[in-house]
Amino acid sequence: MLVSSVLSALGLASLAMAGQGEVAERQTQKLRIMPLGDSITEITCWRAFVWDQIAAAGYADKVQYVGSQNSNPQNCKPNTTNWDEHHEGHSGWLAIDIANNYLATWLKNTPADIVMFMLGTNDVVRGHTTNDIIAAYTKMVNIMRAANPKMKIIVDLVIPLGIGSSSGITALNARIPDWAKGLNSTESPIVIADCSTGFPTSDLRDGVHPNLAGDQILASRIGPLLLNYIRESLA
Ligand SMILES: *[C@@H]1O[C@H](CO)[C@@H](O)[C@H](O)[C@H]1NC(C)=O
Ligand SMILES: *[C@@H]1O[C@H](CO)[C@@H](O)[C@H](O)[C@H]1NC(C)=O
């Protein structure tokens, strides 16, 4: 009251009202969730099945997926026909390149409150070391927090490879828990979705990408953590 009367005495009433409008807008804005990754995010159905969990929990009109992409390449048919197909999954892309050259711009163009990511498979296939991939993860978290100091982050343990050697994936997954703990914070939490344990290579349709059963495993590991974040954020 005091502030607004001082402002109107200064002829700044409209400025004060614009400020109030911004607050109202922020309160009605949907919670923004970025599914970030490679082809295991782009040409798969787990994000559709996670949307089913969002809808079943009653949050479909309160949240949105965000990203530069808006596609459903696998023609996924979740229960919810009008699921949000936005994402930041890029087939064939490396964590290292995304960290160094792309993520900052993506988060500027489509800001997010929650990022959930699985990355590293292409880095492993191209022979990059676990150290280099973990360094890219750290860079990504720094970029996320620079974009939004309260970013809530879900990092996935990477699904196994059914072709070639899985040792690089195994080594990466082994590093993720300590890495995540080291960067964890109350303001910007990091939780791990274990998409690796108990994921059989027989649930890969082509040695790399999950089939329907594999997508359901991913959704069952990622969805509950995302719903926790959504509940906390909307509380
Ligand atoms: C989708 O529908 C099937 C069949 O009705 C049901 O078993 C399943 O639990 C539903 N999934 C979600 C996440 O609501
Ligand atoms: C990060 O901290 C939260 C509690 O603030 C906890 O629930 C979560 O498990 C922690 N993450 C890791 C990777 O330890």
C-alpha cells in the first residue's frame, strides 16, 4: 500500500501495476519440463508414457514439456491422445557437443523448471572417455543453473547397449551417483532415475533403442521422480 501510493505520487502507478501483472502471469504459467537427450529421447515412447502418469495424477493442464523439437517420430499412442510432444532429444548427438555448443541456447529459447536427461550413449560409441562425459555432465548442470538457479534435475543411468561393448556405459553409470551427490543442492536438486538396473538388452528393438517394454521400464523409473518434482513445485 505504502509502496504503491509512493509510486503513484511519482506518477509510476502504471509501472506498479505492470509489476503485479507479471506476478500473476508467473503464478498461472505452466511448470516447464525439458526432456533432454539423444535418439533414446527423440525416437522412443517413454516420454509419452510419462505424460500418461502426469495426466493420471491430474497435472496435465498445469505442466508442459518444452524444447525446440515438437515431434512423435515413433507414432506413440499413449492413453492421453493430446500429450505434449515437445522435447530436446537429438538423434546421434553427444553429451559433449550438447554441453559445449547447444544447451545454453536451448534453455534460453525454451526456459525450463525441470530438466530430465539421458546422454552419453553416442559419446561412448565414439570412444570418448568417462572423464570427458562426466565433465560434459558437469558443464550441463552449470548451464542449467545459470539459466535457472532453482532448476530441478533428473539424470538417468543410461540403458545398456545390445551391440558392441557396453563397458563404456557401465563405467559411466558407475560414476553418476557420486557425481550427482557432489553437485546436489537444496536449491537445485539432482536425483537419479535408474534406467539401467534390470533393463534387459532383449527390451531393445535394435540393440540401442527401447522397444515398447523398454519404454515402459524407462517411464516407470523416470515418471515417479518427475511427479515428485511436480508436486513439490506446485505445492
Ligand atoms: C493406460 O491405460 C492402460 C489400459 O487402460 C492402463 O493399464 C494403464 O495403467 C494406463 N497408464 C497410465 C499411466 O495411466
Ligand atoms: C539430492 O538431495 C535430495 C534431498 O535434498 C535427495 O532426495 C537426493 O537423493 C539427492 N541426490 C543424490 C544424487 O544424492
